[in-house]
Amino acid sequence: MPLDIDRFAKLESPLQRWDPRVKLFTLGIFVFSIALLQTLPIACVAFALAICILRLSSLPYDFVASSVKWIIFFLLPFFIIMPLSYPGEAAFYVIGLPFAWEGLQLATLIFIKAVAIILTTFSMFGTARFDVSMIALQHLKCPKILVQMLLFTYRYTFVFIEEMRRMQIAMRARGFVMKTDIKTMQTMGNFVGTLLIRSFERSERVYKAMLSKGYQGELHTMVKFKSERQDYIKSALVLSTAVMILALDFSGLFLPAKEGWF
């Protein structure tokens, strides 16, 4: 399934061997530093660093690309919207709308930062089992309710998809053919309603089963973490890099010229 981000968690790489607690804390700070960047050259440096971290994770290129392409598809409209809506001085006009180079620069900055953050997120959660990552977040004092919501959402997304597939097969077995007419719309409305009802009923059954097994708002686990010297060395390298790119970004040395990007 396309959503199982941890399918390659058993690969051997420096990130798979990294203590999940230290890894999530360190790469989380790195992601936060990327989000704070305001200059395009430093954002490109952060993007290159994100690619390097991803390469170290040994995650297959096809696996990452199959998910990142949808993020890129979502971000592409920024290259049209931002240049035509930026309040700066217009360089020229497109169909009567002002085109500003500053808007194109801003769109590029947003695009590069977003992709860099996504790649780093793959390195964070794709190099350990998702449940182990959630337990690591709990050890980092992340709110328990948030951790459990993330864990159950991830787990039952697959159940939800499988239920939807079974219903689609049942509909095709009864001769349903997708068309652009009122009957198809009514059928799809019933399909969505039935799916939501089944999901609600399943959630009630799961909750009652958890209560019967002693659930009191906290998840217990047998997973034990152990940090080693190498884990802290990796963390120090990444954190020092994050501080360095932030310092360069805030120094103002890479701010665009007043007269325009080009």
C-alpha cells in the first residue's frame, strides 16, 4: 500500500540504527529550521542536505518518488498564483494580470522548503516501524492523546481502504458501472454514507475491545530504547548544521537585491 511509510524500516543504514528518540528530536529540529528559512540560496542548501540525509537512509528512490510526486503536484500552482498575486512591482503583464519576479522567488522558496521537509520526514518515519516512532514520541513527552491519535489513524487508514475496496468489488459484482449521471451520483452518495457508518461502528467495537483488555488512556509497550555514543554524534552533526544554516540565513548575506531577483 502507498501509505505504509515504514515498509523499509528493516534496511541497514545509519538512520535505521539511530535511536528513534534521538533521531526524531534531531530531525524534528532540522525540519523546524528549514521552515524558518527566508532566503532561496540557503533553502537550496537545506534541500541538498535533506537529499543527503535521505540517501543515508537507504530508502528506495521509487518508494519516495511515488509519494513526493503528489506533493509536487499540489505545490505547482504556487508558481502561477504567487507571481500574479504578489503586491510588488510588476515586471510585465500576463492576460492583464501583473507578473512580479518577487512572487516567483517566493513560490520557489516555498516549493524547495516544502519538498525538503517532506524528504526529511521520510527519513524520520521511514527508517523505523511507525509504532516504534510513536512510542519514541511518547518518550519525548509528546502528549499521549496526540500520539495515540496518530497511531490509530495510521493503523486504521489501511482498514478503511480495505473496507472501501471490498465495497467497490461488491458494487461491480452487482453490475455497477461508473457514469456521469444522477444515478451514479446517488450510488456514490450511498457508498460514502455506508462507508462512514461502517467506520463508526468499527471504531465503537474497537474501543469496547480495548476497554475489555484494560485500556485506561495509556498504551503500554515492551519496546526498550538504548542510546549509544554514535547516536549523539549523529545528533550533534545534524543540529550544528541546522544552527549554521539558520545563522547564515539570518545574517542577511543572501537577501535578494532591491531591484529584483534577476
